[in-house]
Amino acid sequence: MRSPLAYCAGTPHDSTTAWRHVYSTQNDHELSHSMSASTEELIAINSLLIEREAEFARVHSIEAQISALLGAEYPFDPPEVIIPSTIKKKAIKTKRAAKEAAIKIRRLADREIAYRFSWLDKGQAVTNELTELKAVDALINDTLPGMKLLKVETLDFDSATVQTLYEAE
């Protein structure tokens, strides 16, 4: 392990930076012994640690230049260590798409015999007549992609419209 003064050799040394380096070097040494890694991984880790050490030396050099400009030691605070995984981000609240109100279809009245549905299916107008309320509900509530309900009417015996129950805007 290097001494703090060896790290700062040739420049006036800042003890905070030097001890920060000693502490990180000790941790690196312990970490390399506790990990089981392949030779290639150890070489990659060591080259990154060497790069990190060079950055520490650069920080020390900049701190020394600032102290030289001021003519005295500047009391540098040690950098705050923030691990990205510990940063809590605000949850982004997305507005939910407004659900269309469910269409409720009533039962047929005495003089009504069927329902007539008109819808667009991929741009093509389609009309269908149904007599069972369950089939009507399934058609309205379980529409397929590309299908848009236009109108629901009730019909009499002559297939004339008795009442319009729903009409798209």
C-alpha cells in the first residue's frame, strides 16, 4: 500500500485527498482478494482502478492549484458519495384515459321485437339486427379494435325504428 505522501509526491499535499486515496486503495485491495473473477475480468477491473487513481491525482492537482491561487490551504469538503441506485425519483403520475361511460341497453318493450346496431368496422359501415339482450351487451361491451358503435335502435314488426337508444356524437 502506498503512503499518503507517496500519492502526493512533488506537490504540496492535501491530507483529506491523500487519506481518501489510502482508504480507497485499501478497499480496492480487500475487494480484489474477496472476489472470484477470471483473469480478463481482473485485468479490466485493475485498468479501471488505475484510471480512477489517475482521476484522484487530477483532483489533487486541481485542489493544489486552487490553494496556490488563494495563497493558503482551501478547506475542501470531501465529496458526497451518492450511489445512483439510492436516489429516489418522483413517480410520474400519468393521467388515465377517460373511460367512456358504459352503454346500458334496456330490454325490449311490448311493441319492439329487435335491436338494430350500426357501427364502423375499419371504415366500413355495418348494420346488424339482434333479438337477445345478452348478444347485444356482448356486442357493445366487447368491441373489437377498429370497431366504433354508431347507433342502437329498437325495431317493430315492420322493421321500422321505434326508439333510438344510443347515437354516437
